[in-house]
Amino acid sequence: MARLASTVYVRDPETHQWVTCDAGTEPEQRLAALILTPSAWEEGRPPEAGPDTAPAAPAAVGESPDRHETTAPEAAAEPDPEKKPRTPRRTTPKADE
């Protein structure tokens, strides 16, 4: 079976939990079928689907599909320091108290 070149996170279609497939390992065939990104594999292409790997059923309307993959969990985007909203500058000096 093919080995992973990078760590990949996939959602297990049976438990609906996120599963970490580490780099250098051979994931279970049912999970390997969900990793479609060629750069995630050492050979540069996903392994061929075997006879025991059934295609995932299409998601119902309103549901997210089970065939979801990312190379890392999505983090909240930090604002770009160059694109911060500018506050207006004071045009008059502060009043003495």
C-alpha cells in the first residue's frame, strides 16, 4: 500500500470524527480512499481503490459531505497588520483638565 508524504486529516465516514493520518504511515484502505490530494502521497498519486473500498454515498441536502480532506486543521485567520482598519487622527489637541 502507498505511504503518506505528509500528515493529512480526514473525517471517518463511520464515526464522523476527524482522524489524523501521519506522514510515513500507511492509512487504512477505507481512509486512504478519502485522501485524493496527490502531493499527500510519497508516490505522487493516490492509491488505486480496492474491492473492499465502497464509494461514499452522496450527502443529503444541507449536510456536509464525508469526503472532506485538509492538510491541516483550519485555524482562525489573523488579520494582516498592513490591512488594519485605520482610526482617524486627532486634528485638535486634547483639552487640559
